[in-house]
Amino acid sequence: MSDATEVTGVTDGTDGTGPSGATPLLRVRGLRKIFPVRKGVLRRTVAHVRAVDGVDFDVGTGEILGLVGESGSGKSTTGRLILRLIEPTEGSVELDGKDVRALGGEQLRKARRDMQMVFQDPYSSLDPLATVADVVGEPFQVHFKMSRKERDKKVVELLEQVGLGSHHLRRFPAAFSGGQRQRIAVARALALEPKLIIADEPVSALDMSTQSQVVNLLLDLQQRLGVAFLFIAHDLSIVHHASSRIAVMYLGALVEVGDAEEIYTRPRHPYTEALLSAIPVPDPQVERDRERIVLRGDPPSPLNPPSGCRYHTRCNYAMDICSVEDPQPTPTTSGGTVACHLHTSGPTLNGRPLSELGSVQTIPVRPSTTS
Amino acid sequence: MASAAAPGSGVARPLLEVTDLSVAFKGHKEIVTVVDHASFSLRAGETLGIVGESGSGKTVSSLALLGLLPASARVTGSATFDGRQLVNMPARKLRNVRGNDISIIFQEPMTSLDPSFTVGNQLAEAYRNHRGGSKRAATARAAEMLRLVGIPEPQRRLGEYPHNFSGGMRQRVMIAMSLICSPKLLIADEPTTALDVTIQSQILELLKSLQAELGMAMIFVTHDLGVVASVCDQVSVMYAGQVIEQSPIDDFFTRPLHPYSAGLLDSMPQSVAKGERLRMIAGTVPPPSRIPVGCRFNPRCQYAVEACVVTAPDLEATGDGREVRCIRHAELSLEISR
């Protein structure tokens, strides 16, 4: 793999956190959520969970940003903080230049039209006693006080958008398969013509043959309607496929952000490398030949994250500095950012960090499609 | 792991041979057949993957082998394990097979462990149930097993309760428990689905190394083709209650025989260039009450011809150690490009 970075022309975002170009659609800076842990009769706060601990990223207009991480990494909390379904402790969330956190009441409700959410489990996110017309049409009633007739007309249009027929209008969720339910949930999210949809593990509850149907639907909507997505998932291969950029989260912090293809083929952070290596590849030959990086131990508890770099307890490359100092995001040559001491304090060769010379490299999961 | 033939058996007689296994439940009005004439086999030391989507009957067939289905289930057909017929074996005899010769681990380790007993207590009980002996000996065996599955400080952890363990560690405890009587066959029903990928790879590596060390056979029930490629020697694909293909994995991943197998492999993101539309199988798996006439896959099959709508194909041996349930398998050549 040669230095394909320059060739592919991944342009440098201003500070590496965002897509290239003008003001991003969504701009998240220093986002933090600290949950108190209460115990005893007096509900005294005995500890704090730093679920999301200072996260910076942008989502461009019409862009799909993948947010990956394992359970407990804070990826779902991040999604909910953006919508203010959970109130952030600190930080700013700007949508179209407006700070969502400063809004209240009517203004917040309006801002929420532009941001919608699709949840993981379509079996629990749809009211079993509400028909498709009710579920998908409710936003019109809430926001525009439309009559039932107008609503139904809109709902039929939306159902067509997501590949469902108008004959489904009066049916209840129980009549649908998982994939169809997820389409209904997507139709509901689309109702108010949002600019951004936060999709939290939208396909992981689905069967394999329906997963690709829903991924295709999301890609279609992005291309046809120009909706941007924050695609939250743990499956890097699906995220890689659907996203233009990927942000990797570990224990509440972003360890790496960058171009999807770059992250998938040339991960800069040891955790990203391990995550990629852990995904079993559907090819027995590759599986036999490759050296898998097996990470030691479990992810530490967010109640008590390790000092310094929070990944150092499991990292194969950990140095002395890693347990002391928390690494800050630094720009990479391919226009992303990585928070890892290897890139700033690591060993160098010819004045360049080894990690940039391609020593941190994963197995080629499949030949890079850009080369 | 490469299918070590059973030591001492000249002709590799299968350790487990399942023929025409059917499972039916009595519904409100009619009898619903959930598994329909499933046949598969595996040799000692070998790993068979049973792959299918939800509702395909993959879990029900493995539970049926161990007599773990509710009393309302009607199980017919034959399943010979090491010369013994498992189907309709008297409960008392079956209890002796279960946990002793054949063990099972489930998807969710938390619900499989009793929260009110220590891990050591549960492990020792599993051992003494089958092997008897003193409590002390059983506890020593339990500690040995915890060490085997890579749990640090086994002596101390024996005295802890399941909630003291993380998800990955709980699954290790389950594996330790299932292997404590050195079974010949381990059935793993989606053992890593509830775990994170980095923990999944730890557990898969553990199972592979344990298998190499202990020589047991495994049945891996999963929906993840990556997991199949990583741990299995053979794969059986189930669709709507039927086995539609059984192949060695190298053949399966390069030249699947059944259009459904090919469709599954093709729908993986790895099969197309980044950002392109994923290939997909149209439609959804039919529920057991609405099974199509003829080939069960025909409404979703791009190769379906008139005959497919009329005749229900049999599972046919192709002569090279593979089996397929498709009338057109000989004329179709379904290569997977990647």
C-alpha cells in the first residue's frame, strides 16, 4: 500500500475534525456528559461516570459520518446529547450555526424539526397500538396541526420514499417484519424534512438479508434528499461502507476521526487497528492467514477510566508517557485527527513518526477500493 | 483446527448424524412445523456452523438435539450421537448426555448463570452432578477450568457471584462450565452475539484453542458469516426451517450452491465497492404459517423458474461432499467475487 493519501486527494479540513468546505451543518465542540452515581437512602452522589468526555466533530451538509465504538464508549449518549434528549453537562452543539443548547421552548422544538432520530430496535421504538398513519403522521400534528386527511396524504408520500405501499396505512406495527418496521421509523424521521438524522445502530437488530436493504435506503435518502446522517454503529464494515468519514470512540473520547477509507485501510490509532482486526472477515482463507490482534482484558469502567490515555491499559504500543498524559487530537497527513502519543512523542525515523511511515497498519481487510 | 479425523476411526464415522429432524409446535389452530427434515452431520473434533436468519430453525434444531424444547414440541426423525439415538431418549438418560457428553452455551451468559450462587458453586455442581466425587475435588476442577478459559486469579474468583464478572468474563465462565465434564460435542448458540467485537475475538480465539487442546467437536449456531469463516470447517445453511446447503467452508465462501447462500454472501458490504448500493435479497423470510409452495425460497429467488413454484426440492448430495436443496444447482454457477 503506497502513500495513497495525497493521491486520493483527501482535503484537509480546517482543524481536521470536519469535512472540507464551508460551515458544517453540525458542529460539536467539547461535548461532555457526566452522570452522577447515587447511592444510599439520601441518594448521595458517590461517583461520576464520564460517559462523554470532551468530544469534537463536525457533520457536513448531506454527509454521512460514522460513529463507531464498543458498548459503553458513549456513542449513543453522544447522539442523544446532540438532540438534547439528554442534557449535556458542557460543550456546544451548533446546527447551522445556531447553538442548540441556548435554545428553549418553541425555538428548541423548531430546531428539532431539523434533527431526527432513528433508534436501534424497531420493535420497541414504535407504539404497538398506533397505526402506521398515526406513527408517521404524528409529527405533522405536533408541528403543523394538520388535519387527518392532509396527514394521511403526507404519510403515503413518505411511505413511498422508504419503499412501502399506501395499503400499509391502517396497519399496526405487529404486522410488519423488522426491516419494514425500521422503514416506518425512517419514514417518521423524514416527516419534517430534517437536515440531519441521527441513526443509532439502525441495522444491528435486523436480519442479515434485511440489513443491506436498510443501508441502501439510508444511502438513497442521503443522495436523493441530501439528508446528513450521524450513523452510530459498532460494525465497522457497514459503517465504512456507508460513511464518508468515521469517528472512533473509546471510553467517552474520540480516539480517531478521518476519511472512512483511510481509517478502514490505514488506521492511525492502535485501538482502531485492534477494532478492525477483531472483525471476522467472511473469507476462510483470510481468516486462516491473518494474525489477529487480540486485545487484553475488558474495556475499563467509565466510572474509573485509566489515567493518561484511556486506552493505555490495553494498548500493545503503550509507552511511559501514555499512563501520565492524556493525548490531544493531532492532525494526520490524510486530513483526520488522532489522539495518540505515538504520533507526537513516539519513536521517529528521519524526523517522521514511525506511525506515519505505516508501521501501525492493519491487515488489508480487502484491497483498497481507492487504489 | 483443520478437521482432524476422529482418532482411531479408520472410516471417519460421524460423531453426530442428524437425519430428517423435524420439530412441530401446536399453534392455536394448526400444527406449525418449525424445523422440517433437517439433516446434517459432523465428525469428532470438527466444527459445524449452522447459519440462518431469525426464524430459520437453527436454534430450535440444536435445542431439539438436547431435549431442551418445551413439552408442546413434537420432535421426529433421528439424531445419533456416538451410537445413541437422542430423539425421544428418556429424560433420565438424556440428562446424563447433556452437560456430560454434549454441552451447550447460549447467547446471553447473564441469564444462563444463577445470580444467587457463586460461580465456584455452580461450576462444582455441574461437575458433581455428572461425575460425583467430593466437593473439594469438584472445586479444584472448577478452579482448573477457570484457569483454562483464561480467567485471572481463579481461586479468588470462584467465590464471586456472576454480577461481579463482565460480559466477556461471564461467557468464559459459561464455557468453563460447559467443558467441565470434557464433552465430545459443544453446541454454541450465538455465543458472541451479545459481546463487543474485541471481546468476541477473544472468545473465538479461546474456543479455537480449547478445541485444539481438548479435541471436542463444535456446533456453532450463528448468523454471522465472518464468525463461520473464522471458526468452522463445515457449514449448514438453514432457511425457513430447512437445511438448504451443507458445504465445507472454502467451497461455500467461493462457490455456494444455493441461491440463498449466494445472496447472503453477496449482501455483505465486502462484495461491492465502497459507497455503492449493497446487493440484497428482496423480500423477507416467511413466517412458519405462510411457507410458500414449492421451494421455500422461490418468491425471493432471482433464478426461480416455473418448476420451483411447483416442486419442493429435496436435499441432494452433489457427490463432492456437499449437499444442496435446489433443482437448478447443477446449471447455476454462483461464484462469489470479492
